[in-house]
Amino acid sequence: MRVEADRERCMGTGACAFAAPDVFDVDATGRVVVLGPFEPGDERVHDAVAECPVGALRLVEGDA
């Protein structure tokens, strides 16, 4: 499982980076960056995806 980020949709609240700083960051433009893989059972990541205020994050099956 992996996270996809729609950087065009992101409004840069940073909530995802606060929830799971080892998986998400915000770059100089203020938009989300996915830093790397995570454990599928990591509730912080699932919560960050579910709570993104603009739906810029989604969980996708597979690694590609």
C-alpha cells in the first residue's frame, strides 16, 4: 500500500506532516510531499489521509 498526493489540490495545511512526520512533509511551495513508504497498519497515515481537508491524499494498493 502507498499514498498518492495530489499536489495541485493540496492547500498546505500541514496536518498530514504533523500527524505522520516520517511519511509526509511540506515543501517550500507549501504543498505536501510523500517522504516514503509506511507500514500498512500505521493508523497515523490512515488518519492523515482521511482527515485531509481537501482530499489531496489517497491510499492505493500496491507499490508502483
